Amino acid sequence: MMNKKTILTCAVTGNIHTREQNINIPVTPAEISMAVLESERAGAAIAHIHVRDIKTTLGTMDIAMYQEVIDRVRNAGSNIILNLTTGEGGRFVPSREDPAKPDLGTTLCKPELRVEHIPKLKPEICTLDFNTMNSGANVVINTPRNLEIMAEVINKANVLPEIEIFDSGDLNLALSFYERGILKAPLLFNFVLGVKYGAAADIQTLVYLTSRLPKQAQWTAFGIGSKAFPMLAAAYVAGGHVRIGLEDTLYISKGNLAKNNKELVEKAVDIIQKLGGEMATPDEAREMLDFKREI
């Protein structure tokens, strides 16, 4: 059954795409916060946020940069729900000479560092990635021990974890955490579809993954690249929430680069409304996600 209203998350920048691929990628806190504000006006209820080093433009865990983005958004009077990433710090690039040693590009660090900003900044939501997988020639590592440490910090901060699922094994691990009481209701899952070597961006995969969720769990799904808008429509029809943004796709249509996140959100809203849906406001999303939970 489709939700009465649909929550749209805008993933405004990510940490992989570069300005060489699309000059409109937000990098500075001012650019990222402006993207958040524009996405809210276009219909997004949640903004998923990474921050980037201004000199290198690569992802960073600089708490001051997260704080600046948050301050800019809130000082502008925004009511949007902020969802901060904890995905930084999970990448391992093996050395060619000795694959047991890290090479340039490795960000792998203590799990405590990956969630250090969560109790300090207390966003309403933060991500918790359950994937350990190949990522190009590199590896993303999220061990059960590290995830348990991160989940404990998130729970103590009374922040809702968005459980990031990249494949069926990730879901098995997350469900075991729920059975053990490490993850607690309310549950919010996010299915990442179309990443190379991860879950396929198709209806069959989406139906299988969502069929295994606990009753009353809320979920979002999104596709990568050319699958972004097809999977947005599929997620809505399957009864889930949706996500779009320059983290997920650089194009508004085939061969045409997106000008900004606002343009992507406007197209997403138009698709949902033409399918008969109605967008949730940030406050309606808060009620649907049941933020008043006991930890």
C-alpha cells in the first residue's frame, strides 16, 4: 500500500562526484546550505548532508563545516529535517605492493571518529552504513563491531539512524542488530540501488528487499545515475519514500547535466504528483518517522 504522503530526501552533494563531472556540485558550506534551502522550497522534507574540504573538494569529517552548514540553514528559517552522513572514514585503498597496507585515498578510521559529530551537533537523523563491499578498485569496510560502536553513540544521542542497505547481506546484518536490540524502533531503512557490485536497480530487487522488513518499518529507496528517476517512481509505487540529488545523479535527463538540486527535486515532485502522490512537509515527515522514541 502506498503511503498517504511521500517523504522526499534531497542528497545535495555526497563525496564522490566532482566538479569536473558537473560544475554545479556544491562544495562550500555556503553552497551546500543554499542547496538545502532550495531543495526544501522545491518539496524536500529531508536533506542528506556531506561536507567537503574546500581545497581538495573531497569529503571531510570536519565538524566545524557541518556546524556552519547547520547554522546557515537554521538561521535562514528552514524547517527541513537534517540527515548527516557517518559514511566518511570507511574506505580502504590497498597498496599494490602490500594489500594489507593502506594506499593514498584510504580514509578508514576508528568508528568513534566517524560519529563524533553526531552527539555534538544532534541532527534529527544520521546515516548508518551496513555495507562492506567492493567500490571500484577499493573497498568500503563496515564491520559488525564498528557498526555496533557507532550505533551505540547514535542511540545515546537520541538521533534516528537511517539504515543504509546496499545489498541483501547488509539487510541480514541490520536485522540481526534489530533482533539483538542494537537497532530500535522506529526503524528507517534506505535502499541504495544500482551501485556497481551492489544491489541491482530493478523492481525484483526492490520487492525482495522490502519484503523482508519488520512490520511498521519506514523505508526509502533510490537509484544511482541513469536509474535515479526510474527507481524513484518504483519506490513510490511500491509504497516507500524517495530520494534524489546531485549525490545520486548528475543529470536531469539523458545527456543534460542538472543545474542544481532544486531542478532535480522539482522533477521528482512532478513525477510523484503525476502518479497521484502528495509530498510530506518536514513536520509531517517528523510525525511519520515518529521521532519521539525511547532509547
